[in-house]
Amino acid sequence: MTRSTRTAALGALALFAATAATASAAATVGAAAPAFSLPGSDGKPHALADYAGKVVVLEWFNRECPFVKKHYDSRNMQGLQTEYTGRDVVWLSIVSSAPGKQGHSSANAAAATVKELDAAPTVVLLDESGAAGQAYGAKTTPHMFVIGKDGTLLYQGAIDDDPSFKPDGIPTAKNYVRRALDETLSGKPVSEPVSTPYGCSVKY
């Protein structure tokens, strides 16, 4: 084996190992949700542990993504945020875009975006290193997670079953997040705990 071939092989092996490590680190429905502490758009740190005893939604967010725009420009996402935060659910929108990548945001910019969109999350969290996103295996924006009051991950996947970036199908789509939240708040098991997320790739 030549030096260049050996170097290429080692590089491929390292890439495979890194990919496997990321995949194995992804959060698992039915297991404890990975802990994190991230700075918020309000200038304060927020840890998942701060919300123990509450149902928590994690929403991976990138304002520039067409699929995110679909759910915000139609006010679908704001409607869900308003309804469920009104039912004592904690809603954390998370930006895992790295500095220089699409969707990256400062705390001030994130706060301004919330105001611009008339959004209603509990707070926007900034995951510049991508550590939280990698821990959950967040692949797309949006990628949605629902965590129970005891810290168990109850749902992960798409917001609904309409993977188009056009808003036309929203009214008739099956909303997985709404169903998961309604079942959880009613003390029932989540009937569809996993779906395939769709959207733009998270810009780690």
C-alpha cells in the first residue's frame, strides 16, 4: 500500500468512526433525554434540568431554511407554540448553525427574529458548537423532540407528515407533534413516537 493510499484509507476510517460516534450518541426514544446547558436569546443560560417536571419541546431552527419558513410564514409553528406554552409546556427553539454557516445567530439577532416572526417559544437557545444537536442526532430544521416530565424522550422526528416546503398541505397534514403533546398531556403513551424528520440539514 502506498503512503497516499494508506493516508486516504486512514482518513476514511476516521470519518467513519466520527460518523458512527455521532450516530451512537443520538438520543433514543424511551431513554433519558441528553442533558444540555445553552445560552439563550434572553442572555441567560438554560439547562434542560431547569425544566424538570415539565413537558419540553425541542425545535431545531434555522430562519433561512425554506421548510422552517413554511411553518412560520403560515403561522403554523407560532400557533403550536402559543397553544402549548399556554398549557405549561416549555418550548425551546435551538439554533445549531455554526459561526459562518446559514442560520447562525447571536442572542440579540435571535431575540429580534422572535419578535419579527411573532413567535412564542419559551426561549431560543444558541448551540454554536453543535454539541446539543449532535447529542440528539438533530438532522434537519425543523427536527422536533418531545420530552416528558420525568426527562424521558417521548417523541422525535418531523413536525408532520407533509415533507413539502410549500404550506398548502399543512391544514390536512397529520401533525405528529400535536398528537404527541396531546397524548402526553392526557397521560397516554405517544402512539407514534418516531417519524422521519424532513427539512434543511442542520448546518453544523
